[in-house]
Amino acid sequence: EINLSFEPAMRGIEVNNVIYYIEKDMQTVSAYENGKLKWKTNIISVCGKPSVGKSEVRYLKVENKKLLVVFGKHSFANVDINSGKTEFIGSD
């Protein structure tokens, strides 16, 4: 789990030998397996700009077969950990 509000320097987590990484643009999430790129997705491009907050990823957590992503202040997306397919869930 990464929460950039509490750990602004941390940009990646490793789960089951896969590294999930927030790229320098703070909008793109990538998965690396055995040092090779598995998939890459730009959360803001797929889901749109958040209604509140910066257009940046601020939280990642792996749950089951999904990567839960929080961007902006209260916008949410799920990313399939195998394919990188990104789905906007909504905002609160």
C-alpha cells in the first residue's frame, strides 16, 4: 500500500514479485515483473481529471486481482493487475 499523503517519497510497492510504480508524471502507473514492463496505464487519461484535487495519483493498494487507485482528492479507479485494464469507479 502506498499513501503519498504520508509517504511522499515512496513511489512503488512489490506484491508477489510484481512492482507497481507511480511514474514521474504522477499520473501513470506501471507494473514490472522480473525487471520487464508488464503494463502501463495513465490513470488521468483513462478516467479524466478529478473534480477536486490535483490530477495526480495519491494512493495505491493491491486487493485481490485489482489495484485500487485514488487520484485527485476523492476519485477512484481499479486496474486489473494482470492486464492493466483501467476502470473509473467514481468520486465521492
